Amino acid sequence: MFCQWKVAFYRGMWYNFGVKILGIETSCDETAASVVEDGVRILSNVVVSQIDIFKEYGGVIPEVAARSHLEVMMPVINKALSDADCSWDMIDAIAVTHAPGLLGSLLIGTLTARTLAILHNKPLYAVHHLKSHVYANWLSSEKSSALESEDFSGNLPTFPLLALVVSGGHTQILYMSGHNRFEIVGTTVDDAVGECFDKVAKILGLPYPGGPSIAEAALKGDALKYHLPHPKVPNLDFSFSGLKTAVLRAVQKELNLPISHPSHDLKNHLSEQQIYDFAASFQKTAVEILCEKIEKSKEKYPDARSVVVAGGVSANKALRTALPEAFFPLPTLSGDNGAMVGAAAYYEIQSGVSPTDPYTLNIYPRISIV
Ligand SMILES: Nc1ncnc2c1ncn2[C@@H]1O[C@H](COP(=O)(O)OP(=O)(O)OP(=O)(O)O)[C@@H](O)[C@H]1O
Ligand SMILES: [Mg+2]
């Protein structure tokens, strides 16, 4: 397919170019659509977040999330098309997140994409959410066509590479030998690091989502004030539930309260400075844990030529500072968005993946990347 488009040979691979993909993402609490050209160039990127709805609950309610997706799905897609100055006949393919994520949320996105693919006779690609997060690192907001310009040979990750995926539901290190070729190097045995940021923020009484709140509070805190232990996890796996409990115990100890004291009440006893210091100490420890595992992975995979970081937590400035040589997505593309779905689908197509059947596409709320 795409044989009528220009092709270019780059880094051992033929690329089609001029390919416009509509990417649709609804795996959790963002309704997003984007038009991406050649997997690298964003023509539009529309994200409607449900954060304001879930702030008062302190977390996502799956049924409410699904209903909210339904309300804004088509307006978001229409805006993505109009922002990109694209009519349907200019779109070459549709890509949608089909796994993993919240069941109801995935259903709304995939049912919409399936219907549009049938209606407009477009090939449909089903993309794994973590792949999409990784491919946010290939996206730029450059207006020039990357494949036509020198930019393309510029600052892009080089294979083989290590990808650190740090999000609300996942914490994994992946080894990528090439486009769309993934191997799991390490994974969390319990909580994801983003989940840990969210839970620690709750203990400290900081607003949802916890990651940005902790990062902001940490700016005013002393990161050396509280010593928090690093979990002893063998090999390259992670564990973050112990770190959350360590914060809980440290807060109780600091306040001279027993370990039976309910966690939801602790925030009422903490001073502002104590909150800032706990936020800073926690963030420092979480970042150190991630960096240690990346360093160990580099020892195990000495041929890795790049490190890319992806997922919501990759927006974290302390993490960006701690890994100065790693690739990070544009901060606006760290969280869920449709552009990364379009980018991932483009490279799937380049690797020979066939479109999926829009009449039978299924969703997989819990499925591994490999
Ligand atoms: N600046 C930040 N620092 C730390 N964490 C952050 C920051 N910004 C966002 N996060 C965290 O990122 C997570 C959301 O990321 P993302 O949207 O990728 O997760 P998700 O899509 O819900 O989960 P998954 O991608 O695993 O399915 C939340 O846990 C949030 O607290
Ligand atoms: Mg995500």
C-alpha cells in the first residue's frame, strides 16, 4: 500500500512519505485525535482531558470516563481534521489504541475508529498503548517535512535502544532492536511509578493528578530532608508499592502518630514545608530508582545506542535533568495523545504490519506489549 507516495531510503529502510494518519486515543481519561504525517510531523493534535472531572474524586471512575469519551469523541476528531486542513480523502489510514486500558474507554475509541474506517473506506491499524508512548519520541512539531529535510537525519533515537516507559499504569524497560521490535527487559512487580506519584500525592494532600503536583511542591522542598529506602528488587524489575508505604511510615513518624493512623487524615497534620520536603524527597528517590535500573540495563545491553523515556512521568523535570543524554518526548506529548498513536502506526506499517479488520477488531484491557 501507499505505493503512489514518494519513497526514501534511510538508515537501512525504505520509507513512504506524504502518508497522513489519523490517530485516535481513548485508553484512559483523555479523548484525543491527531493527524500525523510520516510518523514524525504533527499536523494537528487535539486532547480533551477529563482531569477536571476526576479532580474531586482523586482518581478515574471508569464508567464516567467512558461516557465522557462518548460525548466529545466526534468533535475531537472533527477538530483534528480541520486543524490539519484535511478532508477525509486526504487521510491515508486510521490508527486507534486497542490495548491496554480501561475497557469502556477503549471500546468508545475502537468502535468510533472501526465505524469511520468502514464509512470512509480507510485501512485501520490497532496500536498497543505503550508502543504509542515510545513513539512520541519520534514526533516533532517541525513544520518542514522531516523526510524531505535534513531534520530527519538529525536528532532521532538510534537502534538498538532502551526505552523506559513510565506512566500511570506501567513501568517497564524495553529493548528495541529496530522499529516495532520490542523485548521486555524489566517491569514493575507491583505499582507503576505514576501510580506511586498519585498515591503519595494523596497522602500529602496534593491535588490529582499527583505527578505534576508533586513536581511543583518539590521545587520548594529539601530533597535530602527524609531518607527513603530503595527497594531491593532483583534483576531489572521495579517495585514502587514499598516506596509509597515508606513515605506513609515516614510521615506518621514525623508527626509522632501510630502506624494505625489513617493515611487520609495525615495531610491535616502536615505543615506546608513538610509537604514540600516529603514531595522533594520522594521525587528524588523515585528518579534515582529509575536511573539506577537504566544504568544496569545499559550494562546488560552494551550495544544500546540510545535511551528513550516515555509515558506521563516522562514530563517530570527532575527525571529529564537526571538523564541528560536520553530522548524525551515534547512535554506536551508525554501524556496520552493521538499523535503518538499515528506515529506508532506509521512505523508498524513500515515494518510490514497489515491493517486490521474493522468488522472484528477487539480490545484487550490487559495485554503485554510482546
Ligand atoms: N510532571 C510529572 N511528574 C511525574 N509524574 C507525572 C508528571 N505528569 C504526569 N505524571 C503522571 O503520569 C501519569 C499519567 O501518565 P499516562 O497518561 O501516560 O498514564 P496512563 O495513560 O493513565 O497509564 P498507561 O499509559 O500506563 O496506560 C500519572 O500517574 C501522572 O501523575
Ligand atoms: Mg498512557
